[in-house]
Amino acid sequence: MSRRPSQVRRPAAAAPAGDADQVSGSPAGSGHGIPDATVARLPVYLRALYALADHGVATVSSEELAAEAGVNSAKLRKDLSHLGSYGTRGVGYDVDYLVYQVSRELGLTQDWPVLIVGAGNLGRALANYGGFASRGFRIAALVDCDSAVVGTVIARHTVRSAATMEDVIRRFDVSIGVIATPATVAQNVCDRLVAAGVSSILNFAPVVLNVPSGVDVRKVDLSIELQILAFHAQRRGMATEGDGPAAAGGQGEGRAGRRLESVPGGDLGLDVATELGVASRLDVAAGLAVPAPLSAAAEPDYRTGVQAVGR
């Protein structure tokens, strides 16, 4: 099992000079001047670092880490330069130390209490997802408006009435709200979360939420992901009707896999969101409920107030 960020070894001494081609940047943990695109990639680097650590890898070069993360090494070095330089020249990066630094920059060295609103199939799957605890997120409570669900136990949590949501937020000092409700009530749920002081929201409902400035919303729409995959599957099917080795499934680029950077689920800013995307796709295969597709006019978006982010 992956170690939690707070359990990662923190070297007592300052880290040595950076990788041979690493560019020095701002002090680690400053949190200032880091581009949104870099922030979106940090969880991808962290996931790759966890995998390396779990396999007993102590040090890694920028080229190896970039390959694990699916980016080019120049982009990786530039991204990490915003955190400072931690590698040993000619050797590479200390994996445990880099895990700590990236985790600290993402705010994952503490527990973040999470409230799940909606205890249907998706809410249940999220509550049972084991990746939360290992990444610094703790399910504080679940709430629902269905009297048949309220009082039942899901993942060792007794589902509470949605009428008590504000009290639950205050009692458990909720930091992040997860909306797993139908689209028709998602905006009302969002308004209540914001009014109660929750300024970070992960939205699984197939609707664009309107929030005030200072509130961060990340959106995950599983139907959009499936539609994008369907598009590429259709294109591959059309290609097989042509001629040439690639179309016939022989040698060449036609055999190479594609790593799709989908919109909006490609580069989520939280590792938990990235992993939830994977878990939720597995839930689709298991027959759990999937939100209905958005209309063509309702374009999915990430919003911080009225400003779109994550593009």
C-alpha cells in the first residue's frame, strides 16, 4: 500500500544541488508563482513517485521520472524548478524527498475532511474508495435527502440527513465537498456548501455550477469521458476499413496505444480526483449509476469564481 505523504521521510539536512540540467527556481513550498498547468501536473508526478517508492526505487533521473509520468523531461524539470531543486548532480532525485516536497506543495501533508453529498451508487463507491486515506483525505460524513437511505451505514459512516448538512460541516470542520447528486439539485447543494464555508468542491453532477469568486470547483463527468473514448473507437474502426499495415493491425503506428488527455478529466489538480476518475470508470463496468450526458449547449468547465481554470 502506498505511504501517506505525512509518513514520507523528510531528510534532516537541506537537499543537495539539482539534477545536471535542472533549473533553479523559487524556494520549495513557497506556493507563489506556480502556473496552473504545473499544478495540474504535480499530482501526476506524485502518482509516478509513489509507484517508484513502492518498488523500492531510491533515486530517479528526470528522464526516468518524465517517462513514468508521460511527459517530456524538459517540461518536468521546468515544473519541478518551481519547487526548488532536490536532486544530486549526475544521480537524480531522491524519491522520498521529492514525494514530500510535492505533497507539501499540494497541501497533502495533513488530513482534509471530506463531505460526500449524495449516498446513491456513485456516493457509495466514493465512500468505499480506499485511495482517500492514503493520499491525505478523510471521509468525514455522508448526507442524503432520501429517508430510506438516511440512517444506513456506508463504509462505517452512518448516512445523515441532508437537512443537517450545515451542522455536519461545522462539526467535522469540512474542507472539501463532493457533490454526487442528480443535476437538478446540484446547484442548490453547491450554494449550501458555499454558504456554510466550504470553498473547495468536487462536482460529479452533469451540470456547470455557478459559484462566487474564491470558490474552487473541479468537475468530473463520466459520460464525457466515455463519449471521448467512443469517438476514438469509432475512428479506429473507420481506419481498419482502409489499407496499409497500420489499418490492418500490423506493424507501425497503428499498433501503438494512445494516452488520451481528455477534457475535463485529464489533468485534475488533485491526485484523489485523478484516481477517482479511474475508480469511477471501474464502477461503470460494475453497473453502477452514471450521470446522464450533458446537452451540447452545456459545456463542462472548471471554475474558480467566474474564471475558468484547468484548460
